[in-house]
Amino acid sequence: MVKIVIENMAQKEVHGKAGSSALRLLHENMVDWMHACGGKGRCTTCKMIVVAGAEALSPLTDAEQRYRAKNELGKAERLACQAKISGTCHVRVPEEYKLPHLIYTE
């Protein structure tokens, strides 16, 4: 089992199967997470900030490398639809992608 801790959602923990994308794992655990392109890596709306546990994520995909080259994906940021989980990581929802109907913590 793998785990994602969402720090600015009151330390919410989601669990699931290793090898799943972060976005799939979030949705399987009923976490409403912004995404617009259907998980195909064609936008950055599912962006997450990796606070700890980056080593538990798969290497950057071609899509993520393209966004990094264009400065649209920061060094500590990953696309939830592209990053596959193999352990435990701590993430934050970026300010620009917070959903208005959810309550976020510091």
C-alpha cells in the first residue's frame, strides 16, 4: 500500500495500490482534485506541490519535462495524472488550483 498525505487539506491521507497515478489514487479515495484534460498530461490543472517523499514518485514524464522547460511546472511540482506512487509522499494543493467548494488548511 502507498500513501499520499495532503498537507493543506488537514493532513488528509489517501491509500492505494503502488503504481497508480496520484490523480487516480486521489479520486479512488473520493478526493476532489482539479483536472481538465482527463489525465493525459496536456494541461497543468492537476498540479501538486511535493513537500516530502519525491523519491516515492516515478521519474518525470515527457509531458512534465516539457512543462518544466517552459517554466510552467516548478522544481517541487508534479502533475498528479503523470506521477505514479510507490511509497509515501506529502503534497499540497497549489493556491491557483484550489477548488472553491473545499476547505483548505494552512
